[in-house]
Amino acid sequence: MYAAELPTLNLVIGEALRILAEKERSETQAPSSLTVHSKYSHWACLTEGTVVRLDRLQVVSWAPPGHKPPSLDGFVVTRDSFVRSQTTTSTYARCCQYKSVTDDTKIYWQYSRRKGWLKPWKITIVADDSTGLSRDQIERVLDHCRFYRFLTIEVALDFGPQSAVNREFVKRHAQFGKSRRRAQTR
Amino acid sequence: MHKQGEMRVLYYGGRKSDKFVRCYSKPGLGFRVELELHSGLLRHHQISTLEDLRYLPQLIQPKHFQFVDLDWVKLKRYLVHKFGAGGHQILVCAQSRARSIRWVLRYLRKNKVPNPHRFLAPLPMNEAITRALSRWVRQF
């Protein structure tokens, strides 16, 4: 009896294996990355209005002993004052603040160092939110600096209001290398 | 007391690490992702002069910022192959955590799926970001 049923069973198993192989082949032919891509292809056009801006720049620089911050073209000094120590380690005693005459760009020029291991000048350039920093604005500052070094470069990517990018989207899809999201502690 | 809107900012990295990221909604400009690159990272990539800023796009993308999504088909195939019927359960639980990529990856790691980042696929919108970065370099 078993011998009579064996060819039928072989046929059924063969058919099942063929169906499985076909299914596997069809999945391989349509790469999964393409599936993901087609799902979000309509968002690709929504990010077209993305604008990149240089938002903030921080440099330290050497300066001759006792040199005061220079006057800068296109900027006016709004304040030049003593700065009280913010932590237990005092850093720079004075800060000269500049403001652009054309936009909202601000420069904070820290000088009169309190520790010998600090560089004589620490300069922070904060861009206007809508325009970002231009090369010309940075060059105006760096012209006065010798042996400068970048401490911080802040790049802002603005995704327009009609783009798909929002807080939930970033949580769901953004990857910043190995950096992990910080928990909201407060 | 929280300042208004403070809780809506997403932070990645740390102030004392190589990179610190803030993501928040900016009125009038849409949604802003701010990447603060610190001196360690800049020094490592030899960005020391104003001319070197043109290398920033290569530094930022894709290593330090990109949009990705899980390749669910590939993941499902892997889970079914490795765990059999139990794989479906893991997949369903992973999908329920899909609103945060970090949660999904952590869940998969805990459930004996090593290196789950291999199931991540970059989204096509990354190309728009690359173009925006290139445009900025050209105009700078």
C-alpha cells in the first residue's frame, strides 16, 4: 500500500518545493531596498526645499600679548564688559560683543585670559537665523587671527514647513552615527 | 518649570562628545536639525582652515547624519529562517516599536538578532540632503 502511494507523495513534495523556490526567486528579484525606496519616493520631492546654513562658528586664536579685539567692517561694538567667572575655573575676563549692521549676526570676542593654558582669544560667531554665516563674515574675523583653530562648527539643515520631516519622523528614521538620543531628564 | 517648547527638542550625542545634535521646530523655517561638530571630530578629519569647510558634506553624510528605514522584508526572511514560527512574534513586536528606530534596534538586539543595523536601508530623501549640502558648499 505504501509503495503504491509513494509516487503521489513524491509529486506533492516536488510541487511544494517548486512553489517555494518560485516564491523565493520572486522575492530576490524585487530587492527589499527598492521596496523601502518606493514606499518613501514621494517624500524625496518633499525634502527638495532643504536649506543648509552655517549657524555658529567658534575659534580660538593666538594674539600678541595685551591685544584688544579689533574693530570689524560691517559690525558695531554693542558691549565690551567684564565677565564674572561662570564656574570654579575662571577663563576669560572680558567679552566684546559685535552686531552686524546689515543682519542679526553677532560676534562674541572673549579676551584677557585668566589661565596661561588658554588661547588669548576665543571668538564665537552666531549667524542670523534666516541667512546663516557667509564666507565674507568669517573672513572679516579670521583676518585678525593668527594660528587659529576651529572649536565648533554648527551646521543647520532646515526642512521646509511642507516637508515630511518633523519630530516624529526624526525619531523614526534619523541616524546620527553612533550618537544616541538623550533621554529627557527634566 | 519647563521653558515653553523645551520638551520638544530632540538631543543626540553630548556636549562633551565629538558631536551634539539638536532637532526642533523653528517658527517660519520649518524643522531644523542642528549638527554641532566639535574640535575632536574636526581635527580627526583635518578640518582646520576656512578652505577645509568644503569637506563638511562628506564628513556629515552619510556617516553622521542620514535617514534610514528598516527593511522589513529582509528582516522577516531572517527571523523566519532563524527562529521559525517564533520569528513572526518577534517581527510583530518589532513593528509595534517602529515609531523609534532606536527602540526597534534595541528590541532586536535583546532578542538575539546581532548587528540589526544591517537591516537598515537609506531613504531616497538623503539625496536631497546631499544636494542641499553640495549647494551650500558651492555658494559658500
